[in-house]
Amino acid sequence: MGTTFEVKLVARKISQCQLEIIRQEILTQLDDVNGKMSTYLSSSEISRLNRSRETSPQRLSRKTITVLAEARHISTITQGAFDITVGPLVNIWGFGPESRSQKTPTPEEILELTFQTGWEKIELNKFTSTVRKSDPSLYCDLSAIAKGYAVDQVSAALVQKNFLQHMVELGGEIKTSGRNLSGKPWKIAIERPSIQGRTLQRIIPLESLAIATSGDYRNFYQENGVRLSHTIDPRTGHPVKHSLASVSVIDVSCMRADGYATALMVLGETDGYRLAMEHNLAALFLVRTLKGSFLERETPAFQRLF
């Protein structure tokens, strides 16, 4: 997935042999999700789906269908602010795997690509575990939700092996189970959205919950004095232009937190907060002020947790 992971376990006694077995189980879970949902692997299910020009139903694994179904649900709730088909627009703005073009895409180029995107062009059937693309050129990218799903899978595997106290982190998406070695909730940091280096905004106690954060401060570039973020609004085809620097979402499901964090980042500090309120999401918004500081805005669901 092009990132790192860390797993912490709390156990009274554990042998080196047991530790190696657990390590292999963690890698198995991550490799399984990666092998099904990575756009960097040509052999993955999602890559085969992207290459296919069929408009008839195609069979996928239950796991991939589960992630596609959750992505579709979040797309429906957010009216397209979350869209796993936005990849071509991400690429043309220079945030994809290829090197950035020296010229800004024209309105005509953006408009043409918007016709090649659209979450509503994906039809799912969970009973037959099939997916159908109504547009054969549709390209799906699960990077905004699959990491969270992988975290959930690793956590579930550890619970199954009776390691009920653990913390799983993958590329900044985190899930905790039980308490830490001191018998207290896990201490999870929320990063301050700064390009100067990694600093802390807040440390929150997390117990048997997941947290995912989306922000604009790690992947962006300046052009003619304008800051262009890697977060592309699928509805306009352009990088977002609001003051929201990052948003963190807490949920029992890291997959759901991952998807909603991206969606709220697209929607911005006003529309995103309104949607989080409507759907009782536990979210923390960090908004840039004119003075260069950050204003914290919590939803009531977030406040109730802490």
C-alpha cells in the first residue's frame, strides 16, 4: 500500500515462536487486502476490474464487494463528495503515480474526465458478489477506504487469536482494542496540520475505537501563488479551496472512519460539519485561521466521547 504499519500487543507471556506466528498472520491479512484492492498490483481484483471493458456483471471476492458497498454508501450519503472513481482527475492534477505535468489542466480536459467518472456508474450485487460498470472505461481506486478496512481485518484476526488488547496503525489509520500496558486507554495523537514538521495538536484516549484523519498538508503544490491540494472534489473536478486543514473521524469501524474522513475533507469546514452533525459522526475539524493558527471544531458526538 506504499506505507508503513505498526502493531502493539499487550500480553502476559509470549514466546518468540508465538510472536512470529502473530507477525505472519498480520502480514497475511495485509497481503490479502493488498492483493485484492491495490491499483499498484496488476494482478489485483481491482486492477483486473479497471482493465476490463466489460459492462456485464463481474465476480469479485466478498471482501472487495464489502469495501465497494461501504464506498457506495458513503458516496450516497455525501452526494458524491466521496467517489472511488475520481482517479483520472487526481492524475491530471499531478497527484497520481505519474510525474506532474508542467501545465494546469484546461477546463475542457477536466470536463472530459468528469464524464469518465461517477460512483453511480458502479452497480453492486452482494448476493451474487458481482459488480457491473455501466461505463467500460471506469477506473476504481480504493485507496481512501481500503487502508481502514485492512486495519479492521488485522484487529479482527488478533481478537480471534485472543489478543484482546492491541493497537493497529496503518498509514496513520488506527484501531484500538481494550487498553494499553498500563491498563489505560491507548494514547493516540492527532497531528497539527503543519508543513514545518510533525507536531501534535492533541492526544486523545482511545479504547476499542478507530480513528482516521484526512488532511491537505502533506501532498500539495503551489502554482501562481495558489495552493493546490491533492484532495480533489469529484463534483467539480478541481482541488478543494476551503480553509479546512484536516479532519479526524472516530468510529468502531476504521473502514468507515477512513471513508468519511476523506468525504468531510472534500466537503470542507461548513458543509462537512453540517453533514457530520446530521449523521452523528464523531469528528474533529482543524480549520486554518487568517493568522496562521488552527481552530478546533468538534461535533457533539466527538465531545461526548471525551
